[in-house]
Amino acid sequence: MRRGAAWLAAAPLMLGGSQLAHALAYRIVYPQAHVRVVHMLATGHSYFIRLPLVLAAAGACLLVSLVVTAFDAARGRKARALPAWAFALLPPLAFALQELLELSLHTGTFAWHAVLAPTFVPGVLLQLPVALLMYLVARVLLRAAERIGHALRRPAPRLRTAPPFAVAPVAPAVRLLAGRRLARAPPRVVVA
């Protein structure tokens, strides 16, 4: 499997996991739906109406990655390992950057105080278990695609060889005679 296919599988799952942890953090901090919606609109989360389209595109990328992985496995290429460090590092970093950008774009200034919001620490902390879950999902999906590819692999053409019981053993006398150089002469003409 190509390194790009591994990243093409990892990135959509990291994005989906990051957004799931983001939503969970807001649900934990603001359990009442109306309070949560008011706070999200006040902090620049109005772009969430486009999130299903982004997640659908990410799902399409994941599907392409799984198909490429299956084709690679059918051709006999070895699978590359998923970058575990990326699942541990990138989702919390993406969440922090997302929170800063949301508030900064909404207010029009650099909103460094977004890290002081009540949802920031729970959001960062939720990124790690969700990222672990997404890492395991990615491994399972890629392993399944690889097995499908192995199942679709054409068997290698067999070379026809004589079975061991079909080969006649050479008699010892013939072996002795074969050691001498015997030339074959033309046939004799018999005149009667």
C-alpha cells in the first residue's frame, strides 16, 4: 500500500473523530440544547451547517483509500503501517487551531482567549480517546480492505512438473555406460 493511501485513510477518520470530540465537549459543558446553540452561534460555529458536506467528502476519500488498498493487496504489495503518532498529535492540535480560528474569524481579531473557554480543556482531553478509537477503526478498515484484496488476487500460474513418482530411476548399468563417451554411428547397411 502506498504511503499516500495510508494518509488518505487516516486524515478523514482524524477529521471525523476531531469533530465528534468537538461536539461531545460542547454537549458535556452545555447540556441544555438551547444554551449550547446560543453559545455556538456566539462563538463562530455557524459554519457547522456545511459540516455534513465536508464529512461526506472525507468519507469519499476514505472509500478511495480502501479501494486503493484492496487493489494494492491484490497485486501483492505490502501494506504500510498507519501513522499512530498522527492520531495522537494531530486531532488535539486541530481542535486547538479550530477553536482559535472560529473565534478569531467571528470577532475579526486574534482571539487568544479561546483557550480560556470552558469547552477548550474538555475538548482537547476528549480528542485522545476519540483519536484512539478512530485509529482502531482505521486499522480494522484497512485490514479488511487488504483481506478483500488478497481474496481477489489471481493465483500464480503453476509450472507443470512431473510428479516424483513418474520419473523412472536410472539403472546403475546405464549410469556406468553414460560415463563413457559413446558415439552414435550411422546405421549399417545389411546386404543379404
